Amino acid sequence: MTWAQKVLADKSGRSRVEAGEFVVARPDAFMMHDIFAADVLGLLEETGIGSLDDAERVSVVFDHMVPAPSEHAARHQQKARILARKYGIEHVYDVGRGICHQVMVEEGRVHQGDLVVATDSHTTTYGAVGAASAGIGSTEMAYALATGTLWFKVPESVEVWLEGHLAPGVAGKDLILALMTLIGSDVAQNRSLEFHGPGSRALELADRMTICNMGVEMGAKFAVFPPPSASDRMGPYAARYTVDLATLEPMVALPHHVENVAPVREHAGIAINQVFIGSCTNGRLKDLREAASVLRGKSIAAGVRLIVTPASREVYLDALREGIVEDLIEAGAIVEGPGCGPCFGGHLGLLAPGERCLGTHNRNFQGRMGSLQAEIYLGSPMTAAATALTGVLTDPRVRTEAEREVAR
């Protein structure tokens, strides 16, 4: 079986499952964030369900509308806190702790071989630690919390075999964007996207989280890095692809779709008004460290706004201790607290008509960050930092080579 099939078999009490089968499985972890927690728990209350099947497996994270930007958001969060207490949910991570997917990994709420569901589409992120994880709707979550189970259609799987190592100036974000051009969203639709090979073992956790996070943008049900011991004998796969990491270059997703991807060098020079580094996709310490390495000792271009949101309190503290936050602020960045804010257009950093933003987040749909007449581009933290310095879309490798020439 593929890794996703092995996990579903295990969680449904079966020795084997086949693609296309429907199974009733028992997830190991459930997560809700502040946008949906009150609605889900409120639905249980309205239907007279007085307790959860297992509150210990449930986490609630306040990360999207934080700190509350309106009275409506504040009331919604207040209701979520009250209901979480009523239902005995102890694993509540309130405003400032961090973005849900980062927090779940940091707190050890997800593990290799787990089956995880959450009210957020980017729940595929946990595939970075070997979990089969997927986003579900509010009514599905209410049912799952009440019964402890949920039905799944066993997916077909797509294998991506990785060779080599990433070159300087290239990150995990560039790999997943490159896969958009190689695979697209049709092949991976409702399938498990599984990464194997020596290249997969060479990737750091931060890059694996970025890749799995954006697997859902390719339509994948699960995106996962199985444990190395399981990398050689798995299948059957509906499709197989091989990628040499050493051949990748900085990539950018152009407006208004994540699949509209091209090398940065082919579109270098496009004027950018705002740069955003953060989100559940690229707000980890490695991401901030790479951005700071580009920005250190320099200043962002006149007329450019650079917004940075660490993915969690722990990331923020580590970045402070390393001097990364100081480097970012001295370069001209606005460093906000941990949260989702700019990524989904909830608050912080909305765009005016005609403005362009290059962000490290996961979606660039029209109107996502404010005006329908604005444009969103997606790239790696290094591409974002290099662009902030020049004010135009910039390949981070170009700056590196130019600086080497100056040093010579």
C-alpha cells in the first residue's frame, strides 16, 4: 500500500485498504481555529450534544483574526473560549501563541503515522512529519468531535521521487511551485501526494512543511513525506514523477492563480509595492533567517512596505535571540505578532487598487488581500527579501552574484 493507504487501514482497524474504498476511521487529532471553533462547538450545543468523544485529542488555536480587529471578531472568539471550556477542551492556544499548523507541530500534537483532520484547508502541512492530514468542513468536524470517527474515501496516490540537494538561493517553496508546472492540479486532485527518495531526506522540516502545506493547492487530499524506512517499497501509484532538486531555480506564482508559475528571472523587474514574509507556509525560523541573510545591513527600497509575521511565539523568540528581528527592522520591515492576518486578507497589509504584493504565503487569488484590482505574486522568503531591497521582482541569486563581484 501507499503511505496514505497504510495510515487509513491502521486507523480503520483494517489490515488492508484499496483506493476507491470508503472507510470509517478514527483520527488521532482534531484542530479548529478561531474562524470556525465557535460555529462547530455551537452546532454541538444546539443539537444537544453535551460532551465530546475525546476532548484530549482536540486543539483550538486562535490565529486568524488576531488580535481581534473588530467587535464582531472579538465576540466570535469570546464564544469559542466559553464553549471550549464547556466541552472540556484543555489544549487551547490563545492569541499570540502562533499559527495553528506551526503550533500543532511545536506542541507535539501531531506525529508520524497519525490521521489528522482540521477546519483549515492547509492541514496537509502535517504530512511533513509523516501524518496523513486533511482539512474538513464545520459540520464534518462537529460529527467527528461527537463520535470520534469520520468517513474517508481511500485515495489513489502520486509519487514524487526527489534526488539531489537544493542549490543556494533556492528553497522548498521553489520546489512546490515548480511542481505546479510539472504536475498541475488535475493529476493530484483528491489523491495523496507522497514524496520519496534521497532528496526528500535532505530537506529540512521547514521546507517539508512548506511543500506539504501547498500540496492542497494542487488539489491533493494528503501531502506527505513518509518515513525513510518506508520510502523504497510502496505503491501502487497512479502516477510517478522524478525531480532533481539541484536543477531547481527561484520560481514565482503570477496573478491570479497558484498554477500560473514561471522562473523569477523571466519576470524580473515587475514593480512591487508590498512584500509579505510569513504565514503557515513560510513564517518559520529558517524562512526568517534566510530573509535576514539577504536584508542584513541594507535597506528596503523607497515606497516598499515589508511586513513580517513569525509563525509562532517560539519562532519570534528564537528570531529575537539570533538577532534576526533586529536585522529585519533595521532594514525597514514591520514585524507583527504571530498570526495569519495578511495571508487571507483578514487584516494587516490589505492592498489598494493597482498595488502589487509579493508574498511567501500560499494563495494569490484575485481579491484575497484586499482590492480586486490588486495583484498577488508568490515566492520564497529569499525572493521576497531580494525584491524588497530593489522594489521590483528580483531573483535572489542575482543579488548574491552581484555582491560576490563587489567583494572581489
